[in-house]
Amino acid sequence: MKRKMSKWIKRSMAFVLAGMIAMSGAGVWVMQAQAVSSNDVEGPAPTDSQMDTAKSDIATYANNLIVSRNLTGKDKQKILDMLDEARYKIGHDYNHANGYAEMQSYVANVRSMMDAVVAAIPSSTSDFLTLADTYLTPSVKYGQAVTIVLPVINYSPTELSDVMVRAKVSNLVSEWPFEPTSAGMTRSILSFPPYDNTKSMETVRQDVSFNFVVRSDVKTGYYPLVFEVTYTRNGNVEKAEITTYVKTTGKPESGTLDGDSEEDKAESSKPRIIVTGFETVPAQVYAGETFTVTIHVQNTSKSASVTNVLFDMQAKEEGKDEDSKFAAFLPTSGSSSVYVDSIAPGASKDLVIEMSAKSDLSQKPYVLDVNMKYDAKEAVDLTDTASVSIPIYQEQRCETGDAEVTPADITVGGQSNIMFDVYNTGKTTLYNVWVKFEGDSISGGDSFLGTISSGATGSVDAMVTGAAATMDDGKIRAVISYENESGAISTVEKELELFVSEEFMGDFSDPSMGMEGEMGMEELEGSGGIKPFILPIVLVSVVVLIAAIIIIVRIRKKKKEKAELAADLEALDETDR
């Protein structure tokens, strides 16, 4: 009985011990499980506020890239597509545990992809036209009338002429913050000297002012303002662009430049017609001439055609008051409109119109506005405006007055004074006016008159030297040369009459000669080497020489008179016919 109790006690103790061990093992497993769970805790999901903040941050980042780098076309669209995709994913793909951290990582990755797009964009096209450091980005508000002043500096080593600065206007509120009127969108600078570091910035810069009215539906943000520049440098017409920015404040309901509203998307989808270039026949149009201008236009839409397109070409009006205003160009047919039935997506059309330039135009570029009205899909009566600048030239005219040649007969080595006036009878300035004399019998006399303004006179007062005896009719030439604004040289010739004869070798002023030029008989008789009979021979030789000179001069003058008389008779015969 005691043995059975002992066995039972031992078995009970074994079960208790096994249970304790089992419980101990289970406790260890529970602790290990808890430890594993504590090392694999998931992060929180993003809140609505955090998702809105992420959307705003990525939109701001994208907008800053577009504005600061003046992105357009495909590059701008790439950034906007990335922005749209990022907004969608932020709002739909990360609303789960640990989604906040994943969302932050995704936003950083999108920024890197946007930076890669910007890094592949080429630099600006303008090499030496830039704004001064004094320029400050203006701030404007909807409905406000503002003046934008561009302090432009020419860092080119040469002077620029016929500079035209034109604002690149758009009808889209997302691209242009001001009312899209064509009036006052172009400014001109006749002469733009190069930068001089010895002068103050206020002296070397050119302030170009534009007056605008801010659109009532303008959006809040930074708008890029692009100004197209054409100018003449070293005789060549070149182009450049100047880009600046303006900070705008719009109505709350107008939104921002993020462009996320349905209205903005609909507006940006409207097709646009742009002017891609033009040419004239003849290439250089002179005042008073008739010319043909061909303007190239393109439908920039990739999917929508434009129909019922009406183009109206109107030249800017010139003049200071209403009574003296006039259009620089007028169509020869009486109509300035061109109708095109339709333009396919991405297609181009040429607009050809014959026009006449007024005869009293100054030599400078004149603006021709191209006003457009067209339909596209459901939208009707869409409008847009573009401009081209057509340079007008004036014929340079130079005339001379009567010349005074004093004396008209000189000997070799002698000098004659030539004086006459040079008149600028044209409407342009004559630059670098030179007067040079040409002839086999003369040398010297070159004169520099410099610049002669329209209607002004330059005076020539030159001394020419006899270089050789005249062997012809005594004609010499005064060659007047001058340059235009492009440096092209023109010449005008003026005929003058000047006779040059050989210098007499004898000295007839010897004191030993008498009043009649005869040597005293006493000296002749007293000299051992000269006989009295030589005196008549000397006198006769001198008289013959003088007579020969007089006869030659008279014969030449008679030949000249006969030639002039024959020319007059020939002209008279032609008149009678």
C-alpha cells in the first residue's frame, strides 16, 4: 500500500513538473512572438490634410520649374502630365498602413523626374540683349492699369539699329495676364549703342515701356512675359527674345496658374493659329512702291481643325493727331481680308496680299497686324492677333551745287582751290560722306564731310595739286561716296574742269631784264659769251611758247563748246520727236 502511494505521488509530481515545463515553454514562445511583432510594426496611413499638402507641394514645385525656365510646348506638357499623375496617385494609392512614408518617397521621385526634363532643355537664344540688374519683378492685381518698363542693355560690341520690341500676346488667360489687345504691343528703338562701362547704367540702358490692363479673370501666380526682338546688326537682320516675369493677384474664384480647373483644361484645348514667318517681293520694300507680302500661318492644334478662318491685315496708323494719322500700307485691291475655308491640325497656309507703301514713309520697320477670326468644333468666333514688322527703305539722294575752281589753270606743282556744296535731298541720313578727286593731272584734295542729315548741306573746300600736264580736255572728277544705315556704299560723280601745264623753266624776273623783259644792251655787249644777235632769238622763242599755250587752251575750249552744242542739239531733236 505504501509502495502504491509512493508510485502515485511520483507520477503526480512528474505530471506537475511536465506541466510547469510546458507552461514555461509556452511562455517563452509567447514572449518570442511578442518580440517579433514589436519589430514588425507598420507606419500610419496619410491623413487627408497630409495628402492635400503633398499635392500642393508638388504643384508648387512644378509651377516654379515652368515659370523659372519659361517652359513651353512639349516640355511644359511633360511637367503637367507628371503633375496630374502624381495628384491622382497621392489621393488613391497610399491610403493604407505605412502609406505616408511611401507617399513621401514617391513625391521625391516625381521631383527628380521633373528635374530630369528641365535638365535636357537648351539655354536661351539671346546672347547679348538682357535686362539691367535694376529690374524688379512687378506685382499687379486684376483690373489694374500698369506700365511694364524693360531696362534693356546691349552688350554687343556694335551698335544696333531699327530695333523692334514686340510683346508676345496670347488670348489664353493661362499664358498672358493682360487684356489681349493689339494696340501698343510694339516699341521701336532707332539706334541702340553698345554698352560702355565708363558710363552710368542709366545712360547706357534703353527703357522700353508698355502699358497694359490686367485681365479681370487673371490667375494668381507668376506669369512669364516674352518679348520678341528684331534688330539690324552689321547690316544683318537678327532676332532674339527677352523674358521677364510679373506677379499677379487674381480673384479667389479665378484660381491659380496650376491649371487644374475644368475651365482651364477646356481653354487650353482650343486650337490656336500662329504666324510662323513672312517674306516680301521685292525683298527690300521702298516707300511709294507696290509689293506682295506672303504670310505663313499654322494651326498649332494636333487634333482639331479650324474652319471659316478670316484673316484681316491692318497696318498700324502713323501720325501724332487724328487729322494726320494714316495707314503705312494699303491693299491695292481695296480689300485687306483673306478667307480660308479650313486648316487641318498642324497644317500651314500662305496668305498672299498685294499692298502699297505710302511714298512719305520714314525709313524704319512698320507693323502689320494679322487679325484672325475662326471656328473650332463647338467653339465659334474665336479670335487671335499676330503681327509682322516690314522694314521700309527710302532711296538715298545726293546732289551737288555749282563748283568754283580757282584758278582754273595751274602748272605742275601748283595748287587750285575747289569749292562746292553737297545736298542731302532724300529722307534718310547720309553717313561717312567722303569727297575724293580723280584725274591723271591732279593729286590730293580728299575731304571727309561726316554725316549729313536729311535736308542738310555739307560744304567741300579742298586744295588739289597739279601732278602732270593735262593731255586731254581738262576734265577731272569729284567722287562723293556715302553709306546708309546698313553700311552699304553709294557714289555720285561730279565733273570739273582744271588745266595743268608744264612749269616754265626760264626766270623772267631777273633784275638784269628791262621793263620789256629785254636784257640791257650794255651787258650783252660787255659779256664775252653772248652776242647781240642772240637777244631777238630769245624774245621770239618766248613769244612763240606763250602763243602756243594760248592756242592750245583756246582749241580745247572750242572743242568743249562744240561738244556741248552737239549734245544740246541732240537733246532738242529727241524732244521734237
